[in-house]
Amino acid sequence: MFADDIKLYSSSKNYRDLERDLRAIYDWTHDWLLPLNLDKCIVLHLGNNNPKHVHFVDNLRLSCTDSHVDLGVLSSPICHGLSTSSELRAKQIQCSFF
């Protein structure tokens, strides 16, 4: 059993705040014997001024991305926020006919 579907958001200018929160979640999951599947953990960078810091958990570098689909919702700055994957498919289909 794994701890999954945890979302952590930070708008802090200090990346160390996010590091502290990541460590707290990691410690909690370790204490409760619900390990994080670190291979599936990602850092989603949003915003034009995002410095895109690299984050580590238990000395493992988390992969970084600019877009991600979770539960059918695409998070991406290219899409100007959040869009459902069905809306994006509809737009792709519509564009393919023109």
C-alpha cells in the first residue's frame, strides 16, 4: 500500500518552505508505513516567473514538468490554467477538420 494522490501547492517565494513541507509529508508517510512512490512523484512548475527549483525527497531528485494530467484534468501554463482532457480532445478534433 502506498500513500498516493497527495497534492502539495506552494506559492511561497522561498523554495525552502516547499522543501520543509515535502519533508513533513515524507516523514508522515514513513511513520505510518505508507511509503511514497517517489518514482511517481513530480514537481509541476507553473507561472512565468517560476525559478523551477529542483526538489529532492530522501536524496532522490523529483522529476519536473510544465504540464501534467491528473484525474482527467490537464494543468499547464500553455492552456492558461486548467482544462479537462475531454475539452482538449474536442479542440484537437475540431482543429483537425480545418
